Amino acid sequence: MKPLDKVAEAYYGGMGDQFSRKTRDRIHWVCSKVEGETVLDIGCSQGIAELLLAREGKKAVGIDIEESVIDYANEALQNQSDSVKRNVKYFVSSVFDYESDQKFDTVILTEVMEHFTSSSSLLQKVKSFLAVNGTVIITVPFGINDYFDHKKTYYMLNLLEELEPYFEVKEIKFLGKWVGVVGRNVTDPSGCSALITRESIKRLEEAFYTIERSTVDELNGKVKLIDQMKDKVNESREKLASIQKENEQLLAAIARLETENKKLKQQNESIKSMESNVKNESHEGFLSHKKEVEELEKTIEVKNKELLSRLESEEETLKKYKESIFDYNQLEAKYANVIKKYNLLSNAKLGRLTLKYWKFKKRIPKDF
């Protein structure tokens, strides 16, 4: 089972404003490139593209292998106008199981190819759904994306090399961390290789710059965060040592208080015994001893309150000690996570080049 793709929720802002804006831009570009009246969306996720196209009078079919996203799409469809409902259909199906006698004017294939180790059978199936001269719209992640379900990395050239045996490439569009291609289903695509112009190279470099700028800013932020975490870890270690020392002192104080309390109890028992012995003495002597007993009882009460107060203070200190240990462990975990991401970047070829560039520019220490 593939991870649940929440494109509609992202489109409507449910996954943050920045991600929503990027998702909207990508979906709107895809919809703007649709030609003809009939559309098939392979891997349609929660079906937002079908709703947008149906509102413009297109007849759209969306298929996806995940039943949960199709359920979401059908539920959303019930809130649309009657004309939209008539023009949209969703099916739970893989691209290889779906059959249709209809030839579609446009086929959409967004964020699907990267899930295949080989795209040949997928693209042949896509071609079989298209009318002659029909339009295919494809998007894939641009550059390194270590999402666990992705099986390959796409740049411009290897994407074109996979598409050109099946379609004539008409347009290439860089969409931040995605790249989009518009193709045409020609009878013989041989000799239709996309022309790599100065303009296309310029747009490729602009896309690389956008991603590199984002990566540099993110890394600089993480380096700063690491430094902050190191400071907090050091502070926590100092605080922990202080708390441990204070705890040892409190434990010693508790032991002393317990000894003192034991002595007071012994004195109280002795006084009670004395009170019993003086019953036969004069009334004045009895009152004197009783007064001493009362004073000693008050002393015991004060000492007990002092002991309870110290015990409560010790429990509060122990609680802070445990919270400090928890905070320390959290910081250690965050530190390890940041180091892991840094190591992942170091293991990627583009990442290593980027690190060398930053070290050359003295954006990060040479020994980092």
C-alpha cells in the first residue's frame, strides 16, 4: 500500500500556506495545459484536478489504487453542482488494470513515474489511452527526493530520454522542486527529440538555483539550530550536575531529619512516661511537667512541619530533575536527527558538491 496522498487537503491549505501555494501552482499549471474535452487522470489522489476541469466543461475520469482517496474524492464530488457531478467519474484501479474503449484527448500523469523502477510499460499504457495527437501532461519531483516510496531521481535530461520514445515533447516547465512536461501522442515519435536551447538551459539553472538557495538557507538554519542545541545541551548538563549535587544534599538532609524525628519520638515517649509517673506528685509539679510536655509536643509538631516542608521541597526538586533529564534527552534526539539529515546530504553527490561550495564560500566551517 502506498502512503496516502493528500493533494486536495494540501490544495485547500490543510498542510500549511507555503505547501498549499506550491500545490496550487502545480495543479493550476497542469489544468491549464489540458486540451480537448475528455481527460484521464492516472493516480488522481483525492481528485481535485477533476473537479477543477469539470467546472470548465471537461469530462474527467480519475483513477487511483488507494480506495481511501477515491472515497474522499467521491464525497467531495457530492458537494458539487449537478453539471460537475455529470462530468466526473472516479475509479479504484491501477493504471494496468483500468480498461476503456474511449480514447482520451488528454492524459494526466502527476507524481507517478518516480514510483516505477522502469517507466516503459507505464508509458506504453498511457499512450494506449490517448487519441492520436492527444496531449500528455507529466510531473515528477525535480532532483534528489529521498521519500521512501520513490525509486528514481529525475532531472531534465533523463526525464526527456524516457519520454521521447513515446511522445513528442512540446514544453518543459520547472515548478520549484518539480518538473513538468507537456507531450503530444504522435504516431512516430522518432526524430522528435526535444531541442535543448539556451532558454531551456537558463530555466534549468534557475531551477537549480532555487533549490540550492532553499537548501543553503535550510542548512544554515540547521547549523544555527545545532549551535543553539549544543548550548542548551551544555546548559542542561550543567543544570543536571547542579541538580544531582543538590539532590545529594537533600537526601543527606532527609536522613538527618529522619534521625532527628526519631529522637523526638523517643523524647515524646519518655515524656509520656514521665507524665504517667508524676500523677502521684503534687498538683503544682504535675502542672509544671504537663507544661513541659505541651511545649515538647509543640516542638515536635514544628519539627514535623519542617520535615514535611523539606520533603515537599525535595519532591519538587526531584520533579524538576526528572523534567531536566527529559528535556536533555529531547535535545539529544533532536541533535541526532539534525546530524542524520546532514549526513544524508553528505552522502548525495549534489549534496557533497553543495557542501564543498559552502565551505569554499566560508558559509560553514571547513571542518564541519
